[in-house]
Amino acid sequence: MGQRIEFNWVLKLKPEQGLNEQELEENKTYLFNKKEERVYPINIPIDLVNQDWEVIAKVLIKEITIKQDQTNGKFFVLKKYSNNERKFLTDNLKETRKYKRY
């Protein structure tokens, strides 16, 4: 029996996990929680995406705590993307995700 740990290079959140797109502001820190045990790069810029895989911001994960099949953390918003940036980055991410099966 082993332990399943997921390594993530994007932070994908739903509203119930700590994402409120309308209130998201640059230079602010927010809390998030995810089921299961996940590892994120600390203090390295990654993209924040919503539940529909739309890229909405560039963030830094400031800390994570993993326990009891749950990952809790804090992220800092570096940049909230414009609508044009969001569309371009979302299209690129969706193209990249096509290769996930390999």
C-alpha cells in the first residue's frame, strides 16, 4: 500500500476551495483547500485556473500544509490577467492538456 501524492504546476480552484474571481486582487494573499495530498512549487510563479480550466491569474504559492488527505495553503496574486491574456493562455493550456494522456 502506498501514498498518492500529486505534483501540480497550476492551481485549479473552485469557489468552495477558496476562489472568488470577482474579489480577486493583485498583491493580496488568499487561502485555499484541496482534497487529497498535493505538492505545489513554493514561491515560483504558476497560473491560477478556475474549475473550467480558464487561466485567470499568475500567483505564488506561499505555503502548503498537507494532512489527513487534505492540502491547505496560501497563494499571493502577482497579476490578474486581462480578458485577451486569459483567452490566449487558456487556449494554450487546453492545447497542452490534450497531451495529458501520454
